[in-house]
Amino acid sequence: MAFNILVTDDSETMRAVIKKTVSMSGVPVGEFHEAANGKEALAILAGTWIDVILSDINMPEMGGMELLKKISEDEDLRKIPLIFITTEASEARQEEARKLGVAGYVKKPFQPEAIKAILYEVLEKAYAHRLEEKPCDDAGEESDF
Amino acid sequence: MDEDLRRVIFATFSEVFETMFFTFLEPLEEAPGREELGCDRFIEATIGYSGGCNGNFLFYFPWELGKNITVNFLGVDEDEASDSQIIDTAAETANMAIGSLLGKLDPGGTALLAIPKARLLAEFSPETLLAASGLCMFNTEFGILWVVGTHA
């Protein structure tokens, strides 16, 4: 079974790069959804089934940390794992994210392998039963890593 | 700008450019002569941070360098990279470079990074940057990357 992934980043090119990296990782993807900030992400989450969120922190309107806080306060949304992909590399910021329940943390600049590793780790933790199922034909691209 | 800060900037920017764009930077100690610096198309990207420490950095990418890193970043052909993607990539590059730098200069996370901005400069001469005190220059295969920064 494939996973619906929400990519949240104010940079359109970064969203494209993340989508490409995930597509090449071998993770079975159902649909990609895109948001340019936390507000847009919450609007998508209100009406769409999302399995995992990949989000930047430093964004206009609503940043990733506030998005994570809103998600952690919502009984349904808090079940969705959120992974930060961000330049915010300080220990203090990572600790703040951990306290709010972040599922993973990837620092930019990143190697594609880092995204693949954390994504599998988080998905296995949250949806082990679904990863064991055979991927859909249209989503089962071979890994290029 | 002191030499230690210059060294940290070079190491940090090199990591970003090599990891994300397969582009190698070489620090340039001396600027080219004024007669070599004509007007050309550049992208100006700016980003700052404030809090426990404060800083502001301006990046000037020759258009060809901006195009090349965009092509490498997205993994597309040269004619597939749009102008808006090239400008967006310059902003994201500034974000990654200064975000990584801030992680080293401010490990306690007391400063907050602002949102990067980028714009196209249709006719720009780097000659105007030569007198700037925080000027760093990096040679690349696609021209000189000019950076003017302050950190306190």
C-alpha cells in the first residue's frame, strides 16, 4: 500500500527536489501534496489523508515549529509523523522539536540517502504492517541509491 | 571580517555547494581588476539573522552560476530550468549556506534566521562591491560568487 506524503517548504525548487528524492528512494508513494507554509499544510491536512509530513522550519506565514505544535495539539493529526528537513541545525532547535514530538530531523544540505534512511525508519515505526505489503504497480519504482 | 570567520564561511559554503549542487568553490584572495568587471545579469539573494547574534549576508550569483546550480539541484536539462526556479534556487542556497553557518556560529540557537529573498539584477557590476568590508569571493566554473556579510 502506498503512502500519501505532504511536502511543506516555501521554496518550490526544494519541494521538487524532495519529491524527486522520495520518488527515487523506493518508498511506495500514493500522492504527493505540497504546501508553501504551515497554514497551507494545515488546510491540506484538514481535508486530505496524509501518512507522513516532510517540512521545513523557516517559512513565512507559519513556520514548521508552529505547524508541529498545532499538529501535536490535535488528537487526530498528532498520529501523523512529521520529519523536519531544515537548515535550522542548532541543538536547541532540535531539542525543541523533539519535545513537540517530531519523528525525524534531516539537516540541509542533505544527501538523498539521509532522506531515504529517516523516511524508512519513521514509516517502519508508524506503519510497519503497510510496508510489508506489496507496493502498488504505479508506485513501485526501483531505488536509484 | 576576521580570518577565522572567513575560514568557517568557506568550509560551510563549500559543503553546501558540493553536497547540493556538485559545484566546487575556490576562495579568491584578490578581486579581478576593475577593467575586467563589466555589467552583467546577476541574482542578488539576501538573508539575515537576529537574536543572540546578528548578521546579514548578500549573495551575488552570476546568472550562469545560478542556472548551473539550479540544473544540478533539480536534475533537469539546461533549457528546462525556468527563470523563477533559478531565482528561487539562489534564495534557497542563501538559506542553506547561512542556516548552516549559523548552526556553527550560534550552536545554542539563540538567533533566528529570517526568510531569504532573491531578485534578478538585469545590469549589475560587482565593481560596486569592491569596497565592502565583509566581502568574500569564490571562484567557480561559472564565474565568481560574490558574498558580502556582517556578523556580530
